[in-house]
Amino acid sequence: MKSSRPATFPKGFVWGAASSSYQVEGAIDTDGRNPSVWDMFCRKEGAVWSGQSAAVSCDHYHRYQDDVRLMQQIALQAYRFSTAWPRVLPDGVGKINRKGLAFYDRLVDELLAAGITPWVTLFHWDMPYALYCRGGWLSPDSSDWFAEYTRVVVSRLSDRVRHWLTVNEPQCFISLGHQEGRHAPGDKLGFREVLRVTHNVLVAHGKAVQTIRANAKLRPQIGYAPFGALVCPASARPADIQAARKEMFSVTAKNCWNNAWFMDPIFKGHYPEDGLRLFGDDAPKFTARELATICQPIDFFGVNIYTGSRVRAGKNGKPERIPHPIGHPQTAFHWPVIPDCMYWGARFYWERYHCPIYVTENGMSNLDWVALDGRVHDPQRIDFTRRYLLALERALLDGVDIRGYFHWSILDNFEWADGFKERFGLIHVDYATQKRVLKDSAYWYKEVITSNGKCLHESP
């Protein structure tokens, strides 16, 4: 049954999908690319599920033309991908790898020819191994290394690329990779060193923004894509809403799983006071000039939204986290399904930072396989995405400036330390044969795109 309700998503709303270089490209030793920290990590015994690596993965490096045709087939408007630092600069700095850079030239041209807008992320976790050997993100030189790499990519692609993201999910690659040791580079640093890494990454973001603006040939649109640590109120009571808002921007533990430490310096020009008090002598030493570098004007706030927690107002209004009930829906990755986090996350970010929002990642891992009829039936992904998009639409109706949505991910791919165990894609990949099959969710997403979200209100 068709809905007569008018579309809520505004004209020009961007419908896209996303990937990252290390997760899809493969070709790790092809055309002059040198190892990244993830290549190093995959060699470590027991580090990745079943000893897997992304040496081949989806072989997107060689199959990008076919992949772009599939994107075009589902009417994708924008494709967010990352450039691989060790493919562009094999040693991290210095000599440019022309063959590696040429791959992104070809990819951008292929996308534009298909009517798909390229969105480039500069860092999605694959630091060159050569720079890790020189101190990696602990080095005070790391922000300058990143600025040099940014300049090379922007100088080459910005005559066709307008949309840039500096860093993807710093909370994840810093916490999992530098504090907990579960992701590359596999370090378990003391918290003081973890915070030094964090500060260097934030300075690198600021220098990258400056570098993009100084070198872009087309007027750039620049954003940042942190992980969303999302909190929803337990009810519509004002006290619960306020408690959730407070909890979402509080720094309460000596780890990286928070919002304000990674967002306030960029949008407000200072670290949050509660974090400085909690971290004490472990907090990084910084200058006013460094804070000014971090706090560069950006054009949009990209946020990655998957799941969240619930909070109610306890005694004296103090936030109290509520456990999920027994049997609560969860994805194959065991992440709780919380569609409301899309609404409250977008709303709370908009209220605090007043920067236009793009959802730069949202999706789920599902138990997908090719059925006997040759198709991949993934009704859970369709239902999940519909619920989250309806919550996003609700935020739009309440006045939040949301301008686009990128599904994670376009292809099944290498899911970091979980190897190929998790399937997030709209497109199924048989890793043995590299055969691609559009899942039911891909065909459904095409309807979402072509109707500009109106089909979300049609009865199944």
C-alpha cells in the first residue's frame, strides 16, 4: 500500500554508501604500496579472527570499475571512500607513489562518469608502517606527516573532489589500537600516552583542514567523522532527556569512549573541563596555538551511528544507565538495535555544536548468504535501516539540519580484528571467487534513494 504522505527529506539530501581503503582494496603489495600498521597487525599470531588478512579482501583495487557499475545500478548518489596513506606515500612522507595515486585518479573519474559524487576520507586507520617505526601517532611530528600526505592527495584530486573528511572514528583506532591492543597497531599504552596520541590526532585534523583550504582547486566542503557514543533518554520526561544529554557529553572514565574530548576542541576550541579534572596529570600539555589549530572552521559534522545506551534521571537528576532487557534485539555483531539513537544523537549534536550533520556511517552486520534462488535475502538489514532512517526523519522534522546519509557498507569486507566473519554490505562478496551479488537490501535502498525517502512510509 502506497503512502500519500509528502516526503520529509529535503531536496538535495545526499544518499550514499561508504567503505575504507584497507577493508576493500586488497593489493597490499601492488604498484609500490608499502605496509600499513594493519598489515603488521595481521601478521601477529592470534590478532585477527582465523588468521585472516586484507591482502586480497574485495580486490576493489582491480575491480573498482565493476563495483562502480553496481553502485550506479542501485542509483547511489555519493560514495565515501578513503585513500590509503601507504599507497600514496609508501614511507609516509617524501617520495610520492605515482601508481598508487593514479588509482584514486581512476576511481574518481569512474565515479563522476557514473554520476556518483566522490567523498574522500583521508585517514581510516591505515597509518604507514614506516611512520609507526618512527613513533606513529605518539610522535610530535605526526601532525606534520599527516598534513604532508593531505597536501599530496588534495593537490591531485581536488580539481574533481569537493567533499573531504579528515579522520574517521579517532575514538576507535586510538582506544582499540593504542590502549586496549585489540586493533592495529596492537599497543597497550599508559593513559598519559593514549591522551598524547589523541592530542596529536586532533592537531593533525586541524592541520589537514588548513591544508585542504590552502590547496583545494574547487571550493571544498570539509568535515570530520567521529564515532558517536550515543545516549537516549529512558522516557519523554524532561528530566530523563536532560539526564541523557548530560551523560552524552560527560567524560566519566579514563578511556576514549566519549564524545566531548574528541569534539569540543574541534567545535568549541577547548577540552571539556570534566575531562581535564578526571585525567589530571595524564592530560596532554598543549598550547593556545595548538588549540587554535584544532579549532578550524569546518563545513559539516559527519557522525557514525550504530547503537547506543539508555539513561534516566536518578537521584538529584544524576544520569543512571539502564541495562537492555533480556532478549533485546541485536545484530550479528551483538550490537543492540537502538533506532532512537539516530534521533537523539542527531538532535543532541545539533543542539551542542550547531554544525550541519551527515550520517557518514550506519548499518549492521547480518548472517547473509546466497540462497538457492541465487539471491541474498537480508530482511533484517532492511528493517534495521528503515527504523533508523525513520528516526533520522523525525530529527529532520524537529529542525535538526541533516543533509545526508551514508550506509555502511557498500560491500561485505574485512571487518578489522574480526576478519571476514561479519557482513555489513549492501552487496554480497564471495571472497573465494570475488563474485558480487546485490542483496535485497540494495534493491530496497535503491527505492529509498529514488523516492528520496518517501518509500519509508509505504506498507511492506
